[in-house]
Amino acid sequence: MPAAILPDLLRPGLRLVFCGTAAGAASAARGAYYAGRGNRFWPILAAAGLTPRRLAPEEFAVLDRWGIGLTDIAKHVSGNDADLPRGALDATDLRRRLRVAKPAMIAFNGKAAAAAALGRPSRGIAFGPQASAPELPPAWVLPSTSGAAGGSWDAAHWMALGRWFHEGET
């Protein structure tokens, strides 16, 4: 099997793992998650209080300091969702990786990753917390931070996730 485009940021004890579809072209080229110009991921993490400041994409590895991890459902390809090869979205491999890490919550960055992992069509998935799914931690579906998905952008769902995240802190 080819090497992963981006390394997983997964370990036991994480409260939250963000799961995207696949690394975009800019992310693959820079070796950093959510590195595309116009991607809202790093600004919304800070705005939602999930990080204490806006991080640069190349700083992704420090997220685990705050109990946050990163992965993609397609680890061995990169590009826009519409251009990914058939069969690239590997829900079985995602479940295997999550069984090892055992995060408290998985948050899907966009409906495409959620649909593949949850085994449901994206049109039937609402943003927000989801009903439990076999072999997955509790899930939350968020509007994609990709600049290409601007039509579905709504920061309110990200802010609600930030509130959930801080409710468990003591």
C-alpha cells in the first residue's frame, strides 16, 4: 500500500478527532492539513475556542496538546472530492484506526467524509451531532471548511462543537 499523503494525528486519549475526505492538492504539496488558500479550518478552530490562537497548517502536530487529532477517510490519494478515484474513501480503515485511538468524538469536516464513514447518503445527513454508528465514536458533522464548499458554510455548527468541547473540561 502506498504511503499516507498526510500522517494521522491519532493517539489514545484524544477528546476530538477531525476527519476530512482527503488531503487537498495544497495540503499534499505542503505536507500539512487544511493548507489550501481559502480553507477556513485554522481560523474557525481558533474562533470556536478549540485552539488558543490561530495555527498555521504546518503546526498541525501540536493539536494533540489540546486533545485534538486529525485524519482523513482517504489516506493514500489527494485532490478535490469530485476527483478522487472510486474506492478511495476507506471507511473500514478509518474504523480500524479509530478503534486504536478511541477518541471521545469524531467530527467530520464536510458531508462527503461523513457519508462514507456513516454509510448514508449525504443528502440525508444534517449538520450537528449524529446518531451512533457501528464501530465509530459519537460523531458530529460540520460544514466543510474548504473554500470550494462556500455555499454550505455556517460557522454556528463549529461554534456549537467548541461549546461541547469545553463542557467536558474541569
